[in-house]
Amino acid sequence: MLREVSRCAALALLFCFSGCDSSGEPPEDETAGTAGALASGGSSGAGASGGSAGTAGSAGSAGAAGVTVMKDPSTYAHNSPGARYPYPQGRPLPHCALPVYNTDQIATAYNNWKTRFYQNGRVIRPDSQNDGVSEGIAYGMLIGVYMNDKPMFDALWAFAQSKFDAKGLMNWRYDASGNVVGQGSAIDADEDMAWALLMAAQQWGGDYQAAAVTLIGNIWTHGVEQGSNVLKPGDNFGGSSLTNPSYFAPSYYRVFARVGGQNWMGVVESSYATLAAASGSFGLVPNWTNAAGQPATSPANDGNGAYYGYDACRTPWRIALDYCTTGEPRAKAYLDKVAAFFAQRATTSVGTLFDGYTADGSDPPTTLGDYAAGMAMFGPATTAALTGTQNTFLALGTSTLHRNTTQPGGQFTYFNASWGVLSLLLLSGNFWEMTP
């Protein structure tokens, strides 16, 4: 279903914002023991050394917060000196109960991600001829600031700035040599960079705050449709006629409003209005919609705009961050739908999940491919369960993410691995709002 490699081929003449990796490889060994490890004391999967997955804890105690391993930051050699928030933090999220997690395993996941995808100061896609996209730079900056890897963060930000377009936003794609081959920005990357810069200002001090304010201003001017406050998917197209729900980041916009001064709260409102209209009974928003939430043709006209695929799959993560930090009731209403849908279809293994769905929960046409779900599909879906309504699925998804990121196999592609790590950071309280 909705395999990203076909999406990229179709989008090459315009834009390819959501990974463009072959996410169709079935996840390796998706059986996660007994419903995942919980605070009752089970081991949450493979250890940092990559051993075999442990016996999961009892599902009956789901929802209790706890950790399997939570070591002092001095244990982790990657930590940059002088940070205000060295890894790990394991911060309680005000409105979410965390599953059991393992900070050694998350550190291993990060190291595996960095080893495979971070090269020469940029993030590459080995599964796509070593090219790269702006979203990958942004993912690396998010991972870098929360893992306290300042050298990687600074190198990625410098590379991003070297590829800015005339509107002060990063061109969306570069080739293996670092040359721009995709003109115009992808707004999800721009907003992730802006958020990462704001967090970097709190983490390390310096000039990051001023850079963030400038970037936020450019996003507002070129990435938000004036009057409607609808988020545009790029700085040179879209708006009410075409938007992308997986770009909606209301937790970001609340902070952007404080530091930038623009009407970002209007973007919060427009985003939740579109999300509510598009989410249906199961929260399976289309990859592309108009502002009224109706399915829209993707920019590539590749046939997958109406489906919950490898664009839309990121939506729960962004909305979960807002719920966990603010308790937004509209976020919970959406997340509970998504969590219930995935929990019903993955009772003992996420290996039973597909890599895309129609709005009614069916399998999309097989002409678009038919594959098992990768981490980019079930990782963000797992974060939807942080609301506390589907604790067995929360534990199952978390333990499987631990396994698939510490013992990389065929599922460890650029897009899947990036969302595996980002999902684990949120699930472990290591992705939070640092701003005062």
C-alpha cells in the first residue's frame, strides 16, 4: 500500500515532502512478546547491546509510568558539554502517562540512526541514491537537540541555511553531492527547524532564538494562507484548496505565537477544524485534503492523496505532542480514534498492520502496493495511545519500536528509522517543550 518509492517517482517533477523512501519493507520480527513491557517490571525488549527481546510485563498494569533503564547523563558519551538538558530527561508529560521505556535502547536507536543516515553534515537517504530532503535535515535537528548532540545540530542547521531559497526557507531536495534539485520549500521541514532552533536556545543558549524568530516570520509570510490561516504545504503552492494534515503542529504554533507575534493561534484553529472534518470515525485522515477536510489530489497526482498513507501517518505524533503538553480536548478526541483503530488491528503484533488505509479502515487498492506497516506507520500511531485509552497497544508499539531500532533490519530505512526514533523520544518523555 502507498509505497513511498512510487510516490517519489511520481513527485519528482514537483515536490516529494514525506520521506520518499521505500517504506514497504515489512518490519522485522514485529512480535513484541506479551503486549509490551509495562511498569509492572517486565523488560521492554532488546537491550542496548542488541540482545534478544525480553519477556514483556503484564498488560494488566498498562498506563503506569515507569522506566526499565534511566541512567545518569554522564553515562552517555554523545552528550555535548554545557547543556541545560542533557539526555536523558524522561520528563513527565502533564497529560500523558508514559509506557515503560529504556534509555539505553533509545540511545542505541539514535546511534544507529546517526551512523546510517548522517553523513558529511547532512541527512541522506541510502535507499534513494544517497539524496536528501529538507524534512530529513529537520528530523536530524529535532533528534539532535533532544539527544544533546550539538555538533550534529549545528552542522545540519548550517547545511539547511546554505540551501535556502529566496523566501528564506530551505529548498526541499538535494542530490548526493548536496546540490539543490528540488526548488521551493516543504513547510513541515521549515516548522520542525524553527521548533528545533527554539529548543536549542533553551538547551545551549547562543543565537538560536534570533534565527528561529526570523524563520518563523518567513514561514508565516510564505507558508500560511492569509485570511484563512490555513497552513500551506509549500512556500509556492497550496492553501485552502490543498493542505496536508500531517504538517499540522499546533503545539509548535502556540510557541510561535509567543515568540514571533503573528496570529499563529489562528493556525491552531484552522488546523483543528480541518483535522476534525477529515478524521472520520477512525482518525484516518487523507494524505492530502482541502481546508474543509475533503480528500484532495496529491501534488504528484499519484493516486494516494485520499488515503491514510506515508504522509498522513505522521499526524498522530504532532497532535499527541499538543495533547501531552496542553491537554487540548480536540487533540484527545482525534487521538482516541486513531489509537482505537490501531489497537483493534494489532492485538498481539504490529505485524498485522498495513502501510495504509482508506477512511473506513479498508486496504487501499493493491495497485498502490500492499505491504506491512513500517515504523513510520505504527510509531506515531503508538503515540496516539498516550491518552491512556489503549494501554496494551501503547506497550506493544513501544516495545516493538525498541526492537526495530536497536536491531536494525530491512525496516530501518530513512523514513521509518527517523519516525521510529522521534516516536521513542516522545514516548519516553524526552521530547517536550523546553521554552519557559
